[in-house]
Amino acid sequence: MLSEHHFADMANAERPVLIDHLAFSFKFTELRHCHKSDLSSVAWCKLPKATYQTVTNQQLRAIALTRYQDAVREALTDRLATFLFHVMGLTCSPMRGRGLHGYEDSCVLLDKTGKVECGLLGIGGNNETVFVQINGRGCKYVFEQIDTFRLHWWLTQILHVFTLSRLDLAVDDYSGCFDCKYAEMAWREGAFRTSVRGMGPKMNPHRVIAPNGDLLEEATIVGSRQSAVYWRVYNKKLEQGLNKLAISWYRNEVELKKCNVDALLNPAASFAGICAFAASIEPSEGISIKRLSKDACLDLAGRIRWVRRQCGKALSDVVKLFNGDTRKAFGLLTTLEQDPFEIEDYGKLALPDTYQQLINVALEN
């Protein structure tokens, strides 16, 4: 049971930066790399070997290919469940039979006991990606199973996730220093601006007062739900129904969209680096939360230009030899592991996902 003494102790303690919401997506096929992790004791479901190429009859080959694709999907689905359980400490409910954020189907993510709802998982469609969304309670549970540094390693090195769909960072203040009035004063001084150019974010104070004069709700909103940075500073004491306690409890929470996954390496520094308002709350030296380095994007674009200039004619000739079949041509040229699943089964030949993301960002900027 929370008491006034409990909050008094917290007011004198440090204010940690909490992760209150986390969402990311990754290519379903990236799960093929899980066995390369350091979880050697975990039995990762083996991917089937492709044998359909040896079938000469066209109809039978199509049937064999379909069976191979189904077996691959089944193995990757097993790996997904293994990743969620052994890395994040999560289990899945049965599929709900309804979509989520454009995905064809979804399920509820639960803790290992299966009793606590920690978020949602979307699968099917959206370019064969998987979407993981962890709520506030789920974040508290997940980061008791794995630290942010290790989760960052898994996302970047195994699943090749470099941009988080959403990341909420929050700081609870029990001293009364960083309340809604402070946020409104900071907004008037331009402390929420993330750039010296352009218009600053809009501020919207929100208060609900009962007929007897009691304050029922109190919040200050800065930005919009559609923007990349959206702030909610609110009276957590009222939100939790602790009106009778003589305490102060305000939460300063920012919702970041499409931010760099490196924010997980140091949430406090990432929070402090957002704007002057955040830096006034968190004393850590701030770091940038931009999605990707523009220098890296330009470096990749330069490499592509070099390949086109030096090898373009030769590559074109090789493709012509295969009657325009780029999958066969590049399958011959590249030194990939013997993994036909990567080349043929999904019918696509493209730059690696990471490179394509970099190019997209470079073009946006």
C-alpha cells in the first residue's frame, strides 16, 4: 500500500528515466539469424533445406516450393515464440482473428505466467514484417528480464532493427518542481523547441474541476499525436486516484516516433537530448535521437554510385545472359551462404533491408 512516507522517500531519490512504451517491427525472415546469437542453450527450430530445385516437372516443382515455403514459415513462427520467451520473457495468446495497425492478425503478449497483459503482436502482410508493441506495464516487466543494452544488441545485430516505431520515455517527479505550471512556463520560453527554425510545438493545458472545486484531472500537452515528438505532463496522483494523499506526483512523458534504436543504449541521455525542457529535468549529457546518421546515408549512396559507374555495364551484360532474370543473375554474382530461402522463396531481389532504410532516409532529408 502506497503511503505518504513512501512518496517522501522517492522525492529525495534520483529521478530515473523510464521506458513506458516500446514498439518496433522487423522482417519475418530476419528470424533466420536467431541461431547465430549467444543463446547456445536454446533449441532454435532448424530451417528446412530447399529441395524443390531438383524437381523437373513444373507442376510438381510448384507444389514442392509451396511445401517448402510453408515449412519455412512454420519454423520462423517457432523461432518468433522462442525469441519472445527466452529474450523478452513473453508468451503469446492464441491469435485474435483481427488485425492490428494494418497487420492481418494479432495476439496479446503476456508475461511467462500468462496472466499479465504486456502488449500486442501483429503479423501477416505489411511486407512480411512482424510488429511488437509493449505497453507501460509490459515495459516494466520486460526490462526486469533483459536490460536495454542487450535488447539493443538483439534488435540491431540479429533482427536488423534500426528505427523504433515508437518509444515513450518518462520521468516521475515527486518534489513538485516539474509540474504542469513549470511545463507551461518552459513552453512560453521556447524550451520545447527541437529546432531553431520553423514553428514551435503548440501547447494545450487541460484541467477538469469538480463542482465543489476539487481538481479531478490536470495535464499539459505539447505537440500533437501525429508529430515525431509529443509531450504529456500530467498529474499522476490524480490519474491514479490518490487524491486523498498529501503528496505531489507528476509525470513528464514524451512519445517519440521513428527514433533511432540507439536511444535504448542510454535512455537518460536520449531524454535529455530532446530539448531544453527535457535537459532541465534530466542532468545527463544529452544525445541526439534522430533516426539515422545522414552521413551514413550519403556514404551508402556514394558506394552505390561507385558500383554503378565501375560495374554497371558488366552487371547489365550478366542480367541479359539470364534473359532479365535478376534473381538468377545476382544469385550467381553474390557470395551468399547456400540459402535459397533468402533468394527465391519470397520472389524479391533488393538491397538488404538496412541499406534500403538508409537510402529512404537520405532521400527524405
